[in-house]
Amino acid sequence: MEEEEENMMWRSSSSESNSLVSTTVGRVMSTILSARPKKLEDAISRFDSAPKRGSLGVSLEQSLWFLHKYVREAAEKELLLDQILVPIIEHSLKNKESKHGNQALILLNWLFQDELLFQALAANLAGIILRKDDHYIALGWCTLVRGLVEYEINMNQFITNGIREKYIALLMIFCSCITHLLSIVCNGSTLQGGFELPTRLSVAAADCILAFTVALTKKDLASDHLDNRSKSSDSNTSNLPNTMEPAAFSEKKVKTTCKSPDVSNDMEMKLLLWDHLDDLIVLVQRLTAWSRKSRYLHAKGLERVLNWLQGTKGHYGCFQNETGSPMLKTGVLLLSSCWKHYGMLLYLEDNRFSQHYGELLDQFLSGIQFYADNYTEEHTENKDSGIETIKFFLNCLSLLLGRFDGKRFESTMSEYGLEIARVLISQLNCADEDVIDGAVCILKAVIFKSNFSLAGGSLPDTRRMDSVLPLLLNLLDERDGTARAVVMLVAECCSISTDSWCLQEVLKRLASGSVLQRRNAVDVISELIRISPDSIYCRQDIANHLLERLGDEELVIRAQASNLIPMMDPSLVLPALVRLVYSSDERLQPSASNVFITVLKYHNQKFEVICMLLDCLSIICQNPDLPKTSGSRLDTDRVLKLIPEWSKSVEDWNLLIDPLIDKMFAEPSNATIVRFLSYISEHLAEAADVVFHRLLLHTRGQKEIDESFFSRWENRTYTSDDSVKFQHSLFDRLCPLLIIRLLPQSVFNDLNSSIMYG
């Protein structure tokens, strides 16, 4: 009779029996998951495959018996196990922060001991995240599977070893979900103040991917005995129907196996990690974007990790299809050994982090110091390896310190700041730019006790900066690795300073008699313009000092000044450049001419810059100190002869021709404009239709001269105002003819031009 009742539960044709099964399963899962962990473990230890019959779901033992039987029969009948897994997933999420919420892990750990049950549960668990488009289920799923992958945290509480024995197979199945999890990560951002911030689900999905991939780097995944069992598990899993095994898992398994048919289980896990290298790159890109707002130092570390991942792929990825390639194996092992540490430092939610950060900090600092001491210039055979390892530890240090924010960051810097600074300052003499850049990035955070980007932001304690600046400025007296690093620090200080004192000190060095001081000072200005181009104090002072450096005796300084001046506001430099073109200094004049052309090219689509130039020339034409030609006219050709070189860079003359002609109409007596147009006549010819159209519009809008004016002119009864008006009217009518006169004769050869010949 009892056997018949049990069989009724599986008859899909009866809606009543289906309802009975669902109700019973719900009661069973509620009983099991609500039990205290210790009580549940005790019941599992006393589990009997044939317990005393009673009302199902009343006792914990009966519930376990029913659950075990239900899962086994579902596996044999190839049925989905959502009614079992969904309550487990929801329970995991609800009890995420509870110290007594391990019921789900205890239950699965017990069920996983049975090979058939494990295969069914693991495959269904991997499939449920793909089947159900439910954010709550997805969030609970991430919580549950991360707990399974990180089972060793609570393993000493378990009395069975189901998870441990099936760990490799379980991990491989979960890795088949990485692509789907990555899509959640990529689509799980919100914009706030121009920054990307993650959603709760995308955080959980990212941490899941990290948990899976970090687990693949472990060296002690399984012993030889467990390897055999996991191979058996893989073999049995392959016999499951497709509905029980996610397609992505099948593809990934085939891919890895084909690539390395004879490698150890340990190496196979590392190869599986390599297969997900592209996924890691995308993941780190998203983590970087999420960290930029409030975890600046962490974001900088992520940027370097991203560059390293991309470099590793580029260097070793070309050996991807070469079975047994030593180079590929090297790349696989390198990725595994580094990702083991990187991945651990990238978790967005990690309750254990605060317990270990001091130990990790000591390890990273010791690593930097060790390789700096033992891989110096004298050890040339291992120098590159030592530098790469130092970069690795610097990246880890950035990621570690960058996890802190606010008071926690300040307190950490107060406790470890001096030690960190001591180790990092020694790296400023390194010949490798990446090492210097990494050390400086961390040093900035140490000096300013801030985990936020300094450029464009407010400094937490400007008094600390003011006390450090004199020391930093003194380090700009030499030309070495330390000075190169200090350049970036001083530029950061100048960019956020609330006054101009720091910048004025730099400008003093830019004008000093020491070549080394001038070179370092111009480096500071260059870095300052790079990081904060729109919010710099004393911009006119900077422009004036850079213009002076165009005549510097050092070619390098002249070149740097020449490169920086075009980046500045043209109104700050163009008037002075025009005057410097007339300089008699044989070193200054050629530099000024070249920079003048570069400034115009830099702004080659902006008419206001050309207008500024024409106004400058018009004004200084009256300057008696500038060189004249044989008459009394200023030799404007010295400047204007440079215009053809600029004109080659103009991409769209239509943007300039109309306003140029309008300016000539507005100032018809300005000879400088006429001379300027003569130097670009070939380009005017290329846009002849635009020119003629503008001239026609102007002439059609002209008013006729009042005939009474001629009578006053003949009778000499006109006023001074009449004389001015007459001159203006005359020039106004001559301007179109003058412009036409400037055009090459070839523009009149087009007999089909409707605007010219009608």
C-alpha cells in the first residue's frame, strides 16, 4: 500500500498527485532547512535508507529519507530538480550573514556522496541559472555556489566529505556558467555622476567568477585517489542525458580535453583557467570601471593587472593550438600563479579580508624588498625576471591598499605608511618606468592618506601636503629616477593646490641657471598640463615661461616647450609668438616660427584663432620697434609667409571662408586681411562657389550712395562724418573686387558655373 502511494507521486498524468508531490517536497525542504545545523548533522549521521514509516515530513529523519529517495528517482527519470534547488538557493540568500545558516552546504555535502545524486544535482544547479530569468534566484545562486566552491572555510564542521570528493567535477561544471555570469556583470552597471557602479547582482556574479577561477589555481585540488574518482565522475557525467548537463559544460570539457589529453588533473585545471583568459580580461575591465569613483588606488592596480593579462595573452596566446607547447605551458603556469593572488584581492565582498590584510601587506613589502636586493644590476641574467616580480608585488600592494576607504585607509596609512614609503622610495631609482609609476601611485596615497583621485578633487589634509612639498621640490635638483618620480608627485600637488605657491616654485626652477632644474621643471609643467589641462593656476605665467624656453640653450628643453605651448589657450601665447617671430635672436626666432605654425595647426578649424592672429598683426603694425621694409610699413610677410604651411592642415575651408570674408567686409581698409587672403588664394579658388556666393550676397545688400552727398562734395560743404562715410562706402564696394582680384585666373575657366556666368 505504501509503495503504491509513493509511485503515485511520479504519475505526471494526475494533477492531484503532482500537487501532492509539490506540497510534500515543500514541507520536507522547510523541515530540513529550518533545522539547526547541529541537529541536521546528527540526523544525517543516523540516516537509514529504510526508516520507520510515519507521516512524511513530520520528523527530520523522515524528511531526509524522502528527499534522498526523491532526488534519486528524479535522477533516474531525468527530471528537473528545481523544487529541491530553489528552496536551497533562497535559503542561502536569506541566511547569507547568519552564523547558523550552513544547512544548504550540510545537505548538499551529504547528497554529493552518492555519485548519481551528485551528477543530477550538480548539472541541475548549473542549469538553473541559465533557465530562470529571476534576479532573486540568480543572487541566491551566486551565494550558494560560492559557498560550495569555498567549502573549506567551514569544512571542519562537516561530518561527510561529499563536496571534497567531488570538488574537481563540481568546479568544472560551475566553470561552464562563467560566460553567463559575465553577461550579468557586463549588464549590471548603473551610472552615477559619470561613474559606473555595480548592482547587487553584478557584484555577486563577479565574486562568483573570481571564486571559480581562483579555485582553478589551487595546487592541492585532489590527491591521486580523488583524481580517479573525479575521472569516474566525469565519465558518468558524460553518460547523462543532455537535459541534465549544460551544453556550455560539454563544450568546455571537450575543448580542454582535446588540448591536453595526457596532462594531470592539476594541469587540466590550469588549462581550464587559460581557456577563460578572455573572460578574465572582460571581468577586470568591469571591476576597473566600478572602482574609479571611490577606490582610485585599487583602480590603478586593476589597470595594471588588465595590461598584464592582455600582454600575457598576446605573448603566449599564439601557441594556443600547439599541443604540448612549452611556451603555452609557461603561459598557463604564469597565469595560474599570478591569478591566485590577483583574484584573491579582487573580491568585492570578502568578510575574511580584514583578518589577513596585515599578513598580506608584510608579504608584499617583503617580496618587493627581497627582489630589489637580490636582482640588481649585478644580477643581469635574472634582472628582467626580478623586475617583473617587483611589478607583480606592486600590483598586489595597490589592490590590497586600494580596498580600503575613508578612515580605514587613513588608519592603515598611519600604521604602515612609513614602512611602505621606505620600501617604495628605494624603487624610484629603478630603470623600469612601470616600476616607478607603480611606486609613485602608491606613494601618493601614502603621502596624502587618500584613496581618491587627487586631480580635480579636494585634498583631505593640505597641511600634510604643504609640509612635504619643500622636500619634494629639493629632489628636483638632480636628474635621476627619484626626480622622475617626484615630477609626478609635484605635478599632482600643483593640480590640487589651493594657491599658486607650489607652481611658482616650479616656475622659479624653470628660469634657473641649472639645466637639471630647468629640465625637471618643464617635466612638471608637462605632467601638470596632462593631468589637469583646464584647471591650472597662473596659466599666463606658465605660458610666459614656456615662451622664454623657446630660446633655451638646451635643445631638449626647447623641444618640450615647443610641444607644450600649442596645448595652451591660444590667447595666452599667440600674441607673444607673433612678436617672437620678429626676434633677432638666431636661436629663438626659428623656434618661435615653428611653434607659431604648430599652434595654428593645433586649432586649424577655429576661425577665432585666425581672427586673433589678424588682430595681433593689425595692432603691432603701428609698433615702431619692429622691423620695417624700405618704406614705413611693417614687414608682415615675415609672419604671413608661414601661413601656407598652416593652410595645408585645414580640412574644411568652408568653416573659415565665410567668416574671413565677413571680417574683410567689416574692416575694408585693413590691408593685413588682404595680404592674408593672398597667401591662401589657392584654397579660396578650391571653394570658389562659396566665395562668389558670399560676394553676391554682400553686393546685393549694399545701399546706394545718396546723390545729395555728391552735391555736397562738389560744393565742399561736406562734414568730417560725411568724409568717413564716403571712404567706408568706397572700400565697401571695392572689397568684393579686391577679393576677386586675389583669385587665380583658373577659377574663371569653368563656363558651366551658374553662380559666375548665370
